[in-house]
Amino acid sequence: MKNQKNRYNIDLLDIVRGYSVLNCSYGQFYFKHHPLMRVLELDHLEQIDIENSKKRGIKSEQQLIDHAIKIGSWSLKKEESLKSLTWTLKKSQVALGKIEDVKQRAMFNDSIKSQERDIKDLKTQRQSITNYSAEHLAQVKKIKRLGSSALFCDLDFKETPPEDYNVILTTSLFERYSELNNRDTIIRASYFGGFFDLFLTQEGSSMDLIGVNFLNITTFQKLLLTTSNSLLKKMQNTQIPDELYEDPVKILNYEEKEHKDGKVSHGVDDLKAKSKARGGKLKAEDFLS
């Protein structure tokens, strides 16, 4: 628990100060978090790159998919299946936080893992078709811009690392980016790191807590404020069971039942019946209906 608390504190520290320390075989470097305005600029440049690629005759992602369907290397069924599985997975991950029964959680986790494997397989197949699309090439350029404008050797953010360090450092950067861009990471950093206690005292001036405005707020700081606000609204407008207050993610995922008719959705007996009907297999949809 102590190690987890240290992790939450470090996450909050990085978010509030606007940079992360990256340690690798080359030494210590700094990942300067991107201001929201910079991300908007990069999104704009990405769209320009897409249009320029199309003008040079590079096909769009949709054109490549349509052609693959036409020649039989992809199908509409796979396309729809990928969309459906992705949607269901998101719903499943939210639903998982509401399940208390250990057996149900185990079955649900197995179903989610199966879905994740199916999605990964379909995405791999699809990406082999779209790797040379206008959108993919523009995204590669965007990633390079993200890395080149965020990696530094010093805390003044002036000295950039040598180019031959880029592969390792970019990998470390995006690992940290992925961690801090996760909603669960953000809310636990806020709740356990101490930010949320101060956030409760603010009345419409939460940005003052970290001394930022719209022009310089980072994407992670924005996520910290909006997620903390969502948690506050949930606590104000929902009767949260006492046992959930130890986990802010469960609080945020909790939904009150509108009607109580004596029926328990996804009871163990119901799940056993569905499992038997499917030859011992369950799908995530079984837990969502």
C-alpha cells in the first residue's frame, strides 16, 4: 500500500509541475508535458498532412479498407465486429467496477480478456492494410513532433537529446504518457495524492490551484481538473455505499439502480445457465444486459 501511495504522489507531482523525469540507460532526461494549445496545433498539422498526402495520391484509410473488402482480404463482418467488440469492451470495463461478487468478477475478467485478444487480432489484421494510408503516415509525423517538442536534457527545457537517443527515449516518453493519460491513474492521484481535498474548497476557480490558464494548461492538468470535478459531482448527487469510499474509481463508476424489483442482474445462477447453454463459455454481453 505504501508503494502505491508513493506512486500516486509521484503521478500527482508530475501532473501539477508539468513534467516527468525519465531514467534510461543514457541517463536522466525530462518529458515536458504538452500544453493543450500545442496538442491542438499538432492535431491541426496532422489534418494538413493527411490532405497533402491525398493530393500526392496516397490513399485514405477508408479507400484501402474498401479495396481490401473488394479483393477479400478484409470484410464488412470483421469491420462491424471490431466496432462492436470495442464498444462492448468499454462498457464491460465500466461494469467490472460495479461487481462485488468474487465469482462474477472472475468470470467477467475472463470474458474481458477474451474480448481483448479478439480485438487485438482484428486490429493487427486491419493495421496491416492501413499502414500506408494518408492517416497513418500523418500520425507517424505527429508522434515524431510530439517527441521532438517534449524531450529535454535539462530542466530549463532548452537542450534536446542527441538524435541517436530518440528510439529509447521516445519509448519511455510514450510509456509515461500512456500512464498519465489513464483516467484511473488521474483520479487515484487526485484522491490519494491530496489534490481532491483542496479541490473541494474551490468554487469555480480550480485552475488557480495549479496556477494555470487555458493558454498554458497541460493535457494532464486538464484531465486532473475535469476528472476531479466528475468525482465531486458523483459524490454530491449519488448515494455512494460506504464500502466504496476507499476506491475513487469505484465511486466514479458506481450507478444507483433506478428500480428495485427483487431481481438481481447477472446472478450467479443466471450466469451458470448462460454458460451451460453456450457450452461452458460466457460473453461480456451476458454481464451487460
